[in-house]
Amino acid sequence: MRYSGFKVFTEGLTGNKGWKPVWRDPEPKSEYDIVLIGGGGHGLSTAYYLAKNHGLKNIAVLEKGYIGSGNIGRNTTIVRANYFLPGNSEFYSHSLKLWENLEAELNYNVMHSQRGLINLFHSDGQRDAFARRGNAMINQGDDAILLDREGVRQHLPYLDFDNIRFPVYGALFHPRGGTARHDAVAWGYARGADMRGVDLIQNCEVTGIDIEGGQVRGVRTSRGVIRAKKVAMVAAGRSGQVAAMAGMRLPIESHILQAFVTEGLKPVIHHVVSFGMGHFYISQSDKGGLVFGGDLDFYSSYAQRGNLPMKEHVMEAAMTLMPMIGKARVLRSWGGVMDMSPDGSPIIDKTHIDGLFVNCGWNYGGFKAVPASGWAYAHLIATGEPHETAKRYRLDRFRTGRGIMDEEGTGSQHNLH
Amino acid sequence: MRVVCPHCGERDRREFTYQGAAEILDRPAPEVENDAWADYLHLRENPAGETRDMWYHDPCGAWIVMHRDTVSHAVHGGELASEVRK
């Protein structure tokens, strides 16, 4: 079924009886050419591009829960390409270009809204750092505008500009940054992959990875044994448990990151606003809720919920930056499991086992990477060679020390990002 | 989440600084090959469930090996790192 305005109109006139499930619910076959472990955003986009870009058919995505049950449905929906370091810069630039065509590509409304991202700064030193970052973004071919204090005031008149600790000096404005509807991204890629013959198998937990003579042979699952020529791990926060089935340990610690949403309000925040000094960022959803978040709770966790001290910290940062937010009432909060790598950058690579691939380490930034991660991972799985936008995302960079990508400049070890 | 200090008992989580997995106590010998050091620094079990990790109690200065559950957030208790390393 192809979606169109005409289809919505005619269905509206006929009682909306013509809509059907947009992907099948197949039984797993006994053998596939490629099995992807993880039906999140990255797994689904990988499956889609394996079929679309490489013409491959015999592919299964194994998801232990349901499509959209992991981080793809638990993030704060921000899409941006404001990275500084070579390696990250070209990758996220590619991702943003894919985002800009995603709705036409998928024939699915992912509600991609380029409302602009504003990163605030509060000192001369921070201004210099943001000017440098903006130049790197422009060199990459993306957009960045350095705003002074009055420039910020035109966009965000509601900030507390004269806050005694963090007076607003200006901001780096990234007009092509914005948000997208996160569930729709999962559903759009799922539908697109299914239409191209990929089997999306939900409620199917992988319990073992079979390896013989250094070559992957398939997986054992809660729904039986599935043989496969290639197996690709793409399990985000659960990567450690999946890799352990192949006898591997990864340079990953899983941490909790919380997010919050208020009751629906009339339009009030028209951009994505990031207040780095308070570890606070905010945007407003199309439904009207203010969606905001902060920093990690800073202890390893798989609970998908956080604790009160970070909630208090985030609320304090919000009140510091925009006192008007005190009028809003928080509706709910939730947590996602972040696969934190030592240098804060991801991994898309082969492993030492033939036919076994790894994609993990997305830290807090996995959502905006969904299109380019799938694109690059599909390329690696199909051709055996890294895609040019992701060739620096090597698994061995921590061992060799070459190509560490520490975007924050805080050091490359666990618990620093 | 309340965290347990062997000296001070159950305390507010904000009194503690988290360091990471207790695997860092298994420090390789200096003469061991580089790969063992790289693994020690970067690779983690990252368990879902029972874990042992390092917490520092800011007020009393104790380094603690905490027994904890990463799924339920239950904190079972801890031992002084100086005792564990003996």
C-alpha cells in the first residue's frame, strides 16, 4: 500500500476500513543469508539498505521484544549534524542528508522538522570553541551561524539572559538541525524493509551464536535454531550480552539516560535549545509537550528508568535557563539504556569471527545516526569493506590507540562521556 | 537508590561518585604485553543483573566495591576496596 493524501481522503470517506498491517508477522525460516540481531532503528535501517542498496533478499531481523520497544521509541528525537572531528563530521553530515530525503524515500511521514538547533554559550572561551566547531561544520558542507547575544534574543526571548552564573553570551545556530517522530522512523524503515522481502521476526530472543572454526554458522533463538551465512549484532545497550554469546567482550558500558515530557502546551519553544553548561536540552513536540533531558545518571544500568537526583538536576537547569518553564507540569519521565564507548564515538566493524559484525557504542547519539548507520553497516555486511563515511568507526581503535574520536575532549576511558 | 558505605551505612546516592566496573581492580602486571593492558582498560563484562562496581563515598573517603543489580537498582552492600584487594 502506498500512502498519499488521496488515500487518506478516500479512507476518511469510507470509514478507514481499508488500512492493513504494513508488515508481515512471518515464522522464522531455518536459514537466512543474513541475520540481524536487534530490531531497533539501526537494525531496521540496516535491513532496509541491505535490500534497497545491495539487492539482497534473504534477510531476517530478530527482535526480542516488539518493533519500537527499545531506544528508537525512548529518545528525545533530535536530528543534527554539528560534529567536529573527522570521522564523526562526514558520518553525521551524510546522515542528515539522508534524513532530508527520508520521507520521500520511505513513503512514510517521519515528521522531520528542521526547526533549527541552538547551542548556547556563556563565556569567551566557549564562544571560541563554538566558532571553531561552526567552521568545521561549514567545511564539511553543513550549516552553522554564530549568534551574538542579541541574535539569540531574537530567537529565544524567553531565556534568562542575565543569569548570574551562566549569562547568555551567544549561541551556535544550526538551522538544518531539528527533530523527527521517533516511532515513525522505526515503522517507516520496518515497512520499507518488509516490502523488500526482509522477515521482521518479533518476540524472538537470540540465546546463542553458533561459531565453528572461526566462522559464524547461525543463531539459537527462543523460536528455534536459525542458520545464517552472516550475523550482524546491532543491539545498542544490550550489545554486551549479545557479544558475550560469541565469547567477546566489548569496550562498552551501559548507562541510564533520562528524559522528560510535560503536558501539552500551545507552541512556545520553536527550536531545539541546548544548554550544555547545565546538561539540559529541550524541544517541543508537535503534540505540544515540552520534551527535555539532561545528563547520564552516571552508574551502569539496564533499568530503563533513572533516579531522583538527576531529575532534580535537570529541573534546576531548566529553571536556570528559562524560568517560564516553572509553569509547566511534568507529565512523565523515562530512561534509555545507552551503550557508552570509552571515547564517546560508535563502532561499525567486523569482528575476529568470520561473518560476524558489530554495530554499537552510540552513546547518547544513536537516533540521528539511524539512516547513516544502517547505510554504512549494510555496506560493510554486503561488501566486506567499510563504507567511506564510517571507516574510522573501528573496533580496534582502543587497543591500538589510533583513531580515537573523543569529540568532547575529556579523555578516552569509561565514565568520561 | 540508596547506596551503602561500609563505614557510614545506607546513604543518599548524591554522596557517592561512581567510577565503573570493579574489573579495574584486576590490574595486569607491568611487564604484561600491551594487549592485556588494552583489554583491562577498555573491555567490560557489562552485566545485566548482578554486578560489582566501584563507588567512592565523598564524605568519608572510602573506595567501595559495591554489590548491586543493574536491572532492579537494588544495592546489596559493599566492601572496602582495600580489603578486597588484599
